[in-house]
Amino acid sequence: MRIGVKYCGGCNPRYDRTALIDKIKENVSSNHVFENYKQEIIYDVVIILCGCTGCYRNYENIHSKNGNIFASSENDYRKILSQLDKINKE
């Protein structure tokens, strides 16, 4: 699965977004390929790492085959894993 990772502008980050992605990478299968989001690529899914709760509406123009996963805190870890697992089974 090809996964784009999009970081918000980081104007007010409330958690270590890179650490969250690193933790996710450690806990998914090796067929998950993570790369920095590039607009010209159609990903299977895009994880959008918001530093706060206000950035969601700024990324409505990002599309992927299976939608986007938004995270606004390290508490979204299990949600992200669950959604990746669901997409992987489809």
C-alpha cells in the first residue's frame, strides 16, 4: 500500500507528528510504503498530520484512492492503524 504523508504547516503543533508516523511504521506490515505527499501522485491513502484541530478544512483538495486519514494528536494512533488495516483488507 502506498501511503502519502502530508504535514500541515506546523504553525501550532501540539505533538510530535514525526514520532507518530514512526510509531505507525513500526506497527504495520512491510507492504506499507510511506512517503512525503506529492500532489502529482495518486496514493492508496493519505495521512494528513495536523498539528492542531483547526487544519482539516485546508486539505479538502487532497484526494487518494481510499480517502484521507486526519490526525490531530498522538491519540489518533489507534484510529490510523485501524483505518489502514481496513483499507488493506478491501
